[in-house]
Amino acid sequence: MTISKTIPRRALQAVLLSLAIFIFSGASDPSTRFNEIGHQLMCICSCGQILLECNHVGCPSSDGMRNELMAAVSRGDSDSLVQQAFVQKYGPTVLAAPTTKGFDRAAWIFPFIAFAVGTVLVIFVVRAWKNRPSPVLVGGLPITNTDFDRFRRQADEETDL
């Protein structure tokens, strides 16, 4: 074989291998899918915990939700179908993370905007504090460090018991 024939052949093999890995990466065992989807859902008992991590003794919601999840995974429903079914039954608060569509997009964007605005405000405040004029006495003369030391000694003498 010549070099010119092996390069396209190897490229084709690499593409086919990559395609096969991409296609079969979703084919995992049901317990792994159960764990992945279960960690994307919240328990609705108002505990604020992930569905698979709800540790309330006698929780009225988590056992039923886990059974529904296991049944959906066993049927072979896709991840998005399972999530949609839970959202239809329990509402959008069952999702552990907001979607990236519509108004929920603001939940992803707002923290970054708030951080940026806060950083800019801190920079402006620090610059304003740094550039403010030094304090002056009533007579208009600036206070020096020796004046501060003198005032401190005078305050110590006057408050000495």
C-alpha cells in the first residue's frame, strides 16, 4: 500500500469509530440512567433536596417518585421524555436546574450580570475612597499624623482615671 491510500482509509476508520462511540455512548445500563435522571430532579416534599438524596423518614413523595422514575427508565423512555413527564405531573419546580429556554434563561444569566455589576461598584467605591481629600480642621488646615498623635495623647490624658 502506498501512503496516499492509507491516509483516506485511516481517516474513514477514525470517523466511523468516532461515530460509533457517539451513537453508543447513550446506551448505558438502567441503574446509571436512573442515577443520572434522579439527580436532575427534586423531591416535591418541600425539603429542597435532590430526589435520590431525600433523606426524610417516611417522606410521602420520594418513594413514589423513585418508583415512577424506575418504571420510566425500565420502559426505555428517553431522558427528556422522563423529565417532561415529571414536569407535567409535578410542575417545573421538580427540575433541579432551570431550563435554558424562555424566562428560565434569566436564572442562568442573572448571577453573572450581578457579579459583574457588583465588581464594577466595588471598583468605583474603592477608587472614590482612595481619591477623597484628606480631612481638614475647622480653620482649613489639613490634619497631619503629628496632629493625630497629639489629639490621641490629649484624649488619653483627659480620659485617664
